[in-house]
Amino acid sequence: MPVYRLSDELVFPHPSLADPTGLLAVGGDLSPERLLLAYAHGIFPWYSDPDPILWWSPDPRLVLFPGELKVSRSLMRTLKKQVFDVTVDAAFGRVIRACAQSRDETWITEEMIAAYEGLHKLGCAHSVETFFEGRLVGGLYGVALGKAFFGESMFSVMSDASKVALVCLVEYLSERGYELIDCQVSTDHLKRLGAREIPRKEFLELLKAVQGNAEK
């Protein structure tokens, strides 16, 4: 299958045209308008320097429905002990940089950091932070659109710190009527927490329903 090269026009090919790995398109930019258009259509950027921007829509798609979150006994004990102080949107820039630094090889480039900080300023990207004795020890960030939250990355430098952030995110989203958390690609870690794979076609249908938007 061909991989589409984007122009300056704000448009994406349909996700069904992605190659077997989920790669759909290359090029374009990380402007807020393009990023939000991508998420609205089940597409996300994922690349490393010095590669060009790569856009993906994998099949199947890993999703977490808030009501299906699985909390282990050990994690429940951590939550009950209130080991961590948890905040929302208190340290977005620190969280995204910590996510980048937590990996030997990362797709969270300086260009990506600037782009998502821009979305955060617009009220579209959010973070959840876990602190221990005043020190940032875990967290996650992602993009909210309609009643869907698109998880981008998480980090932890202390046991259970990122899991607590996820549990608190799910509670926060559930209280506000969110129906879907996109986890993008499959990991055993997220599956143990209740995420499951669904066909891309089903994901796109759900995404359209929770956004309440017509196809653009």
C-alpha cells in the first residue's frame, strides 16, 4: 500500500488506507489545527528525529473503556494509603519532558513537546501528575476531544506512580461523561489494566459517536 505524503492542505487520507503496520501518511506539520484534525479521525503522529513526521492509524486499536479499568489488590492498597498527591494540569510541561527523558529512544522530540504544550495552552491537552513529598514521581498526558481522551505517554520513577495517575484520570474522565480512552498501540502493561484491542473500523465508529461530529 502507498504511504501518502501530506501537503500544506489540512486533510488526511482515510485511515483504512494505512499500510499493515498502521502507517498512513508522512509530512505535514504539528500545528494545532492539523493535530486536532488527526485525532478527530483516529490518526496520531509518532516518529523520531531525524525522520519526517509520520502519521499512524493502527488496526487493531488498543482502547480502555472507563468502566473496564482493572485495579489490582496491590494498587488498591496504594490508593487507599494515599501515598501520592495527585493533580490535574499542574505541571504539563514537566510531565511531557519526563515522559521523553524516561526512554532511551523517544518519539517525544522538541518539536512534539512544543506542539503539545501549544495544545495544552488551548485547553485541548491535559496532564495528570503524581507527587511524593513534593517531588514529581509519575504522570501522564494526552489530548481530549469530544468525549474521548487520547493517551500519549506516561512515566514513573516510583512504583505505582503512573498507575495511580491512570486510575485518577479514569475517575476524572468518568465524572465528566467521557466514554473512551485511546491507548493507541497494544502493550501488556495497559492490557493488565483493562485496555483491550478492537478493530480500527469499530474504533472509528465509536470515535465519531463520542465526538458527536459529522465526518469532516
